Amino acid sequence: MIALIKTPNNKLHDLEFVKPIEDILKKNNVNFKSAHYTKLNKKLIKKADKIIISGTSLKDNNFLTYINNFNWIKECEKPILGICGGMHILGLIFNGEMKKYQEIGLTEVIFKNDFLGFHGRHLVYELHNLNVESKEFKTYAVSKHCIQAIKHKKKPFYGVQFHPEVRNKNLLVNFTNL
């Protein structure tokens, strides 16, 4: 079972950033349960085989105020995929530095090494104002301006700055098949 942790703080953003992930999981017959990060209980994390942390809109960064809600990640050994804001959370939990950089729309990303089945050049959909860098993660993909895909050096934690639920849906499917 996959625990899908939602970061949006309003229904419209939930429809835009979480529902597409849920639809991809349903289409691929993946069992999942969704919960907002403020209502997350330890039972859901304990039952989950894998975890996805969703992204949200440009101005909906309230989750950053509650970064301590994610301290459980430090002890977690299960595969985690952080999407956009989810990548920010992973980086910050592991002493990363947040930087301002905006990308909106289609962006070319170059995967230097295989990353959840992706390598080489890909067009991805971006919608972010921030980017995170942490020395505890290896960089797997970059755009002209910032880091786009990371993996923790020791744990099965993956982060993408872009939104695979919009374009590049196979990345989500590949994560569920780890």
C-alpha cells in the first residue's frame, strides 16, 4: 500500500496536484490511502510499503511552516517519492538549503544517470518558486537553472522538482514498482 501525503491547503489545489496522482495509482491498480500532512497518523506510515509526498501550487507553501510534522522521515526506511514541495520537504529534513528560483511550464531536463527509469533528455512540467539543495542527496537531473531530480545517498528517498502527474506519468508508475 502507498501512503499519499497531501500538501495542498485548499480543495482546488488538491484537485490539481493530488487527484491526478490518485488517478494514476487507480489506473495502475495500486492500493493507496491519502492523508493531509496535518492529519497524518503513524498507523498509515507503518502500514505503507511506499510513500509519495505531493506538491502544491506556487503560493501554497504552508507546509514549510510545519516542517517538523515531517521529522518522522529521518527514521523512515521505506521508499519515498517527494514531488516538488515533497522534494523541498525531503531536502529540508536533511539539512538542505532552500533557494528561490521560478520555473513555470515545459522545461528540458537532463538525467545524467538512470532515475526511476528515466535517463537522457525529457520535457517536464514545472510549477515552482523554490528549489532545495542538500549534501545528503545525489543529483540525478538538472535543468538550465536548478536541480530537478535527487536521491538520498543512503536511503530509498527520491525527489523531483517537476510534476510527473502532469507529464511523465511513467515516473510515478516506476516508483510504485520498485
